[in-house]
Amino acid sequence: MQFGIFSVSDVTTDPTTGRTPTEAERVKAMVTIALKAEEVGLDVFATGEH
């Protein structure tokens, strides 16, 4: 069995502030998540597109 993270990096507005992250902020967040996944030893980090 493998454990991991899959994301399509959806653009979602923050429900408390109404602010939508920029593309650069979304990419930075995805890299941060991927690095954390590796750090904690997950088997997979995958991203899709739509």
C-alpha cells in the first residue's frame, strides 16, 4: 500500500477574506506541500490539470 497526496491545485477563494490566491502563490503552495510530503515520507505526490 502507498500513501500520498493528489491535487489539481484548484483556485479557491478564501471564505473568510474573499481573496483568491495568485498563480504564483498557488505554485509556491504546491511546492511547499510537495516538499512536506517528501519530508514526512509519503510515497506519492501527484498533481493533475484541468
